[in-house]
Amino acid sequence: MAVSPSALGDVMEVFERNFRERGEVGASVSVWSDGEEVLSEGQGWKDRKRTAEWTKETMVPVFSATKVPSAATLLVALESRGLSEETLVRDVWQRFPVAEATFAHLLSHQCGLAVLDERVSIFHHAHVVSAIEKQVPAWSLGEGHGYHPRTFGALMDEPVRKLTGLQLGDYWRKAIADPLGLDFWIGLPESQWQRMADLYPGRVGKAELADGFYKQLTQSGSFTRRAFSSPRGLHGVHEMNEPQAWTAALPAMGGIGTASALAKFYQAVIGGIESPLSAKVRRALAEPQSSAEDRVLLRPTVFTCGAQRDPLGADGGKLRTLYGPSISAFGHPGAGGSHAMGDPETGVSFAYVMNQMDLNVMPGVKCCDMVNALFAELGG
């Protein structure tokens, strides 16, 4: 289903309004439709001092928008060994603490391992894996789900290492990113450092202070606070402006790239372009596995094998439209506002990245207004 020029114009109107009225510093937006990139724009500055212009080729960390590329990498690694999301995790990772868990459970945040009791560094994979193996799950399978903001990285990386002998970021390049020509990295090489923009933290507003999630996030010892602190490290936005973070290859929050690369990735996931992703892998990324009140995010969420979908109400209608009006659309936001998604129903994929963060656990008005403008004419 083609995106009309007027819809793309409406997206650009929002994009430019973000600079005029919403404090945008630098940002990019990309839209793909039926196998082609129909919008690619980058404007603004890589830094607040305006010493370097932001272009379409500027790269920036996207935090948890990394999770779907990481999940795809694990699914491809499983398939390469004749396995799937239905395989028991212990068939690959013998010391995994949840005996009955399949990779579908793992990928959809159902295993109760969002919090680690042991204080370990996010930079030390072996220590994080050891802590996971000793962790008593916070809930049992069948008791819903809770977002794993940080532990998700090692939970993806360790099986990929066991299956392929490579770190997840390296296998991502080999199996998916290089074949597709994606300018998206989970572990950024030094040759790309000069393309990076500086990140700036968001400010706390009245809406955030009133949100139950943020109350728990700022409450010492709360389950939500512990989940966003397990494992330790990289808690300040300024730390994400350092090469140590760029090169760490963290599959939960360390991805770096352009809006065009993310939108093209989702175009591959929805089958709009030829790719190394089989139909079974694409279905696993798209189809819901768990719908529940999230134990960490403290709101209804729906998880596929790695991605999110908008939750539905009792009447079958969407409670949110972060991914447009289509029920089958899916994707994943990143802390501060980055966002990427694909809609199999319309054949459209979208991504937005920026360096002036908002204080949002879900996508904020800057990108949601673009999503709404994009799909206003396409319906659902």
C-alpha cells in the first residue's frame, strides 16, 4: 500500500515542528514502503554548540530499539542449527535457571529474570551470565511478564555465543546487517566514531512525576528501579557519549545507527525486501507471545519474540497507537524517544532517531505525531 506524498509531507511538518517548538537538536526520520525508501531526512546539529551539522548519515545510540535486531540475531542463530523459538533454552544453555522456558518465553520477557540480586557490571559478560545462572526468578512461567530492560542483553548474547562461537554483535553483522547493507552496529568500530552525535538527557516534567512507573523508577529498592539497574553501569546519559559504551556491543541497549538502517531492517522483517530472515523468523518477531500488565513498566504491554505490539482493550481496540492503527504492527522504542516499527498490513516501516532525549519510557509526542501523520490516510 503506497504512502501518499501528502502523508509524507505531514510527517515532515511534524519533524520540522519538533525543531521549532519541541527543543529538537538533531534528528533523522526514515520511511520505507513496499521495498523502497520513500522518505529519508536528517536535520539539525550533532551537538548543542552547533559545531557539526546532523545529516542522514549521522549515527546515535538508540538504547532499547536495539532489542529487536538482537532478537532477530538470536532467532537466525537458532535456525542455523535447526532450532527455533520453540526450543527449550536449556537445550542450548544448560545452566539457564528456568528449566521449562523456551526461547519464546525468553524473548517475550516471561522468565522472571529482570532483576539480578548479585551486583555485576554490564561490561563483564561472564559475570552477568554467572549472576543470571544463580538468580531465582521473580515469578514463574505462566504468571505474566515483566520487561527485562538490561538483562535482556546477556539473555540474547549468551545463546548466540553458544550457537555460533561469535558475540551477538559480530553475528548480527555477519548474518543480517552486512547482507542487508545496514548502517546499524551492536559494537561500533573505531572507523565510525567520527559520525557520532552527542546525546542530551531529558528533563522531568509534571506528567512524568505523576506517572506510577516513574515513581517506582525513582524509589530506592523498588522492583522497577532494580530492573533498570541490573546489571550495573551506564546509568548516566553522558556515559553513552563515550567510546567504551559504543564498543561494548550491548544487545539490550547498545545499538548505534541511522534511522534509514532501522527502517530498512523493519522493511526486511515485514517481508518488503529480500533478506536473510526466513518467514518463520519474521513470524516470530511479529506475532504476540504474551499480553499482560507489565511487572516492570507498570502498564499493559504485549511482547512478541523480541518486539512490542500495542495492547488491546476488551472491545478489541487498541489501548495505545505507538505503532499506528494496524493491530499487526510491531516495533520497539528506545529510551529518550528513538522509535522503529513495521506494519505488515500496509507494507510500511518507520524509524526516528535523535540526540535530545525526552524522559519517556514509551515513545513521546515527537515521534508519535509522525507515526499518526504517516498512517492517517492508510487506516488500519
